[in-house]
Amino acid sequence: MPYTVDFQNVSTVGVESSPVAEALAGLRANEARYYKNKYDHVFTVQTAGEEPETLDWVNRILAQERNIVISAAPLEVTSFEVDGIRMAYVFYESGLSVNVMYGIGDGTKRAVGFKLAEGMEVPEELESKFKFARQKSKLAGVIRGSYFVIKGEY
């Protein structure tokens, strides 16, 4: 059942099992606010089991581009298209958010982003491969993030 993320009344619906549920809900709400403000897109998520194609696509890109397998359980996913860009998000129980920004046209930007909810340690599978920068968010506290550019075709 799809859940529309409310960035004005942040809720832990769907991410309650996370040890950093409040921070993960804030991180998810931060993304929802961004897409609403920039693209007038309503950010809606589903359980990972309801949208396995999105989870498989993100996992394939991580594995083929950087040999990364996320060990945490995926809780929620979303996939949508805005302004010629296919976006996909996976929110994990650990507090990790992985997003894929995949420009549809040739020569467009394509990247994978990682964001860590406040209070979450850097996952072992990412620790030695990425440096994480910090940014402050009213909804999510301190977010740490990193990314890499996608080189292949997916």
C-alpha cells in the first residue's frame, strides 16, 4: 500500500523497525520536501516487497558499478520520473538511504547517492570506499552523504 510522505507532520510510518526511526523518517521527509519544492512531485513510498523491480535495479547498479551489497534490510522503495530523470530510492532499516539519479537522455547525469540518518554509523560495506560530507536539515538533523557517478548503462 503506497504511503505519501508528509514533510510537515513527520511520521515513522513504515520505518518503525529502524533503531534510528525518527531520524530516518526525517531523512525521508527531507527528500519529500525537496521533490515537492523543486518539481511539485508528491513523494510516495511502498514496502520493498511491493516494488521488487526498483530494489533489484538499485541493487544491480550498486553491484555492477562498485561491487557493493547492502547488508541492511530494505524497508521502503520508490521510483518515479521528474524532468527527464529516473529517480529511485531505497530506505534501509539501518537508517541508510540510497538513491539513484539516472538521466534518461544520452550524456545526462547519472549517479548513486548515499545518505545516513543521524545516529547511524557508516555501514561496513561503504566505510572504506566513500567519505561522507555533513549537511544540516530542519527535518533530519545532521545528514551525512556521499555519491558516485554511474558509468554503465542500466
